[in-house]
Amino acid sequence: MKKFSLALLALATALAITTAAKADTFSFALDSTNGVLTGQLTGTLSSPGVFAITSGSVNVQEASGCCSGMYDLVPNPTSPLPSLNNTPPPGYFLYDDLLTPGAPAGGILDINGLLFFTGPNGKSINIWGNGIGLPDSWVIADAADGGGYRIGGDGTFTITPEPGSLFLLGTGLLGLGFLVRRQLPA
């Protein structure tokens, strides 16, 4: 009975720790017709299967080279509701910074998508999904020309979840519990 109690305690501890881990990190790539976008996103679980992205960056390797570089995420102050951006060009992109990792291609991002901004050179980039089975899209706008379209493309947005450290701790504790259980006399 003592062995069973210790194993049950270890399992309960592991489960309690892993359910408390709500922040996750995702690597992503969008291969498109006019370039490749890669980056990292960090978010918190806002509803089952949906993450509100709170930070991140994207590296744009655009074919013509005019807009290549690093862009930082603009956190949505009203997430999970969409809001108009306050970065130059104001009001050009609608975004909600939501990510649905388990969705099929075309549904990982919704129609509002993610917004990134470069700062000094005033370029904004919006990445969004067009719906399941359809290509994802991205567009860069420049404050210098009042929000005019610079470059964009359609492609496939893919993500790779990074293992959460608390999840690893929880599974480690579970394994430790099983080791202790095996060492105890019957």
C-alpha cells in the first residue's frame, strides 16, 4: 500500500506541475512565393488549444531584399479580441496575435493574425491565415508611403512546439516516483 501511495503522490505532483505550465514557445516558418519567414513566438494558453502570443520575432528573408530583416511582435493589448495596430502605418493591419497549434494548415492563424514591427525604418508585417486548406499570407507595409503595400506572399505557416521546462520537470518527477517505488521493499 505504501508503494502505491508514493506512486500516486508522484503522479499527482507531476500532473499538477504540468497543468500549471501555460506558457509555451513555438518556432515557426512560413515558406512563401516571395520569401521565407522564420521566428520564435511565446504565448499563454487563453482557451483550449488557443494561445495568446505575448512576445516573439520574425526574420524575413524576402526575395527582392527591400524588406528583409528582423521584426518584433506587437503585443495585442485587447487579446484575444482583434485590434487595429498603433504602429506606423496606423490602422493598416487588424491583428489578434492568436495561435492554434493543433489546427490543420491554413487554420493555425486566424484572419487577423500576428503583427510585427521593425521600429526605426517604420515597416510593419502582418501574417495571417486564410482558412483551413488555403494558403497563409503575409504583407509588409511601410510608414513612409502612408501604409502602401510593399511586398507579400502566400505560403504555408508551420510551427514546432518547444518542450516546456515545467512539463519536463513534471515528467522527471513522475520517473523519480517510479524509481522510488521500485526501490521500496514490498
